[in-house]
Amino acid sequence: MNRKDVVCWLETYMREAHGTAPFSEIAKAAAEHGISKDQLKRAKKELRLTSVNHEFQGAWYWQLPQETHEPARSQNTPERKKRFVMDPAFAPIAELLDPLNSPEVISQKLNISINTLNDWRVKGIGPKYVKIGRNIYYLRDHVLEYLQNHVYSCVKDSKEQKS
């Protein structure tokens, strides 16, 4: 596998593992795909993954970098972010969602478990949410923006395909 394929494979693996996975499992899965540990380490560096050991003598985990969140800005400031523009491909999903949705609705409509949504929220890797009192809600635009920003492709560049 070339470098781009290894990076793509590792990124896909990490996202399917919700951003954190034990190195031993990553190395085993990589070996099954013909990827060496050296190739993995180069891909790790390119993706800016971090190594974490949660307990003394415990397993090492690789983690995707945490996404940075901008502080909320006033609606009246000129710096305000532009309104989200939805890709037409997501229109069927938009029709399923109300402007404000509970985690249960998001779970049911997108076929994502409540535990996964909670996990993503705690790790800061899921869609933006609104907390009103003790209740969590997801705005339709935030869910669609999250989905649109998390479309991945492992297709090689056209130059590489010709070779």
C-alpha cells in the first residue's frame, strides 16, 4: 500500500473506533491488510494522532486529535459565522428531522445508538448540541453540517490511478 492508502485506512479505522483504539488492535488489523508498523507510525504522525496510556503498565491507545470549538459569538457581531448551506444530497435526512431534536430522535432517524451519541458528545467529536436545563437537543442544521463535514473517500487521486 502507498502512503496515502495507509493514511486513509488508518483514518477510517480510527473513525469507526470513535476516535480511540488500542495500538495492539490497530497493529493487528493493519497487518491483516499488509501494512507494516513503520507505515502505521508515519500515518499516525501525518494524522496527528496521540498516544495515551490510561493506567500504569496498561495498553497504549491511539487517539484522533480533539476538534477545536470556537466560542459562541453574539448574533449581532460582523464576525458571526455564515449560515450553514446544506448539500442537496442530505435533503432526505433533513426531511426526517425537526428543527430541534432529542437524542432519541437522532438515534432513531440516523440509526446511531444513544450510547454512541453520548460518547461523541463527551469526547467532543459529534454534532453540536444545545443543553437546556438537564436536557440535550440537536439542531437540524448542526446535525446536517456534521454529516456533511464527515463524508470520507478512500479513492486514489486520478494521477495515481493512471499509473
